[in-house]
Amino acid sequence: MTHRPRTPQRAERIRQVLSRRQKDLTLVINNIHDPHNVSAILRSCDAFGISAVHLLYTSNTFPALGKKSSASAKKWVEQIRHHDAQGLVHALKKSGLNLVRTGFSHTAVPLFEWDFSRPTAVILGNEHSGIEENLIKFVDQELYIPMQGMVQSLNVSVAAAIILYEAFSQRQKAGLYDNPSLEPAELDELFDNWIQK
């Protein structure tokens, strides 16, 4: 494996990117099986400054991501694995995150009504079966993306990008990208790791 040269420009670019990472905004990927969808979600996470995603795979195995399609994103976004729904929810709530799942129930709120300036974890489910029932029972809050056409659902990777863009827009207006959300020690540790990649 070859590494890119450690130039001052590259080091500065890494510092800039890390300074805008959003530690208190994340996605939960629940049993999404298509590697292209997972790779696209990771690319969107990197693009909108997400530090880490959480993986809960109970009925599917985490897909093997092709080196070419995902190498530009998976190495920049930490993937945290969980073994059960209750443990995942406990860990996220302990971190101070508000949990919300995607869906279309009568209690779901439109995407733009969710306050993404608050610490948030958005749960995305399997392409066919959605979010697993064992996780739904722990997460009451739900949001949906308003659509104007005959088809009322989107590809999960497209939905992730739209959700993250709305979160980015709200957080940008609130000035949350202007101040590092990572502690100095966390930023330094990530810098040392990233500069090797």
C-alpha cells in the first residue's frame, strides 16, 4: 500500500477537514446489504463532515466494499459496530444523541422540521425490509423526506445524502461548522492517523 506524500499542503488540508467534522451528528446503518449503497452513504458522510457511522447488522452481514468504489470515503469515516439494538441505543443515548429513524408512520415529521442543530443520530434501514423491529421499539421519533411524485420512497443512499444536506444546511446557519466539535486531543489523534493514509 502506498501513502500520499506528507506535504505541508496535505497536512493543512487534513487539519481543515478535521476542524469541520461533526462529532455529534451520525448515521446508523441497519442491515443495508447493497455495497454500492453503503459506499455511497460513506461518501456522503465524508462530504458533510460526519466523523463516524454506526453499524447494526443482525439479519444481514456487512457487505464487502470494493476498494475502488469506497476507498475514497471509508478510510475517512470511522465505522463503529454494534451487536444488538439495545446496546446500540444505550451507547448513542449515553453519548447525548437524539435518535430518530426514517419512516412514514402518522407520527413522522417532515425532514426540515427536525432540529439538526441538536446532537442527532439518524437510523437508516434495509433496502427492502426497512429498520428492524427490535430497533424500532427503542426509537419513538421518526422523520420522512417530503416528496411530490407518485413514488413515495427513495434509494437509501439518496435519502442519506438528502438528510445529511439538510443537517449541513441547518448546522452551517447555526455556525456549528465554524468551531471544531472534536476536542484538541481527538483532533491531534485523528490527524496523526490520517496523515499516514
